[in-house]
Amino acid sequence: MEDAIRAKRRPLIIRAVVVIAGTVLVLGGVIGLLLPVLPGWLLIIPGLAILGTEFVWAATLLDTAKTKATEIKAKVPTKRNRAA
């Protein structure tokens, strides 16, 4: 939220570059989800992080994705918590 407030003070050209860069990464990630060549989440997460500096909705979506990733990680068996 503080990043969004700070972002309002940036010059318009910098804000435009940030929005374009974040959008390109997210769109590239969506394309990557559809194509077997590139894992899309490798581009979507950084794209949301960049867009999150300008838009609260993107920061919220990124926080939700982090929470879901942590929940999934906890469910995946590892060498330490596997039954021997």
C-alpha cells in the first residue's frame, strides 16, 4: 500500500514504463502458461510485483499467490517429513 502512495509521486513517464513492463511480463506469463516452452509463473510473479508498485489490486493478487504457494509447499512431501 505504501508503494502505491509513493508511486503517485513518480513522474508520469516512469509510471508508464513500470505499467508497460509489468503488463508485458504478465502477458508473457499467460502465454507461457499456454505454451510448453516456458513456465508462465516465472513471468507472472515478477510482473505482478512490478505492477504492485502502481496498483493495489496487483499487490493484493501477489499476496494471494504467495499465500497459496506457501500452502501448496507445506503439502508437498519432502525428504524430512516423508514417512520412512
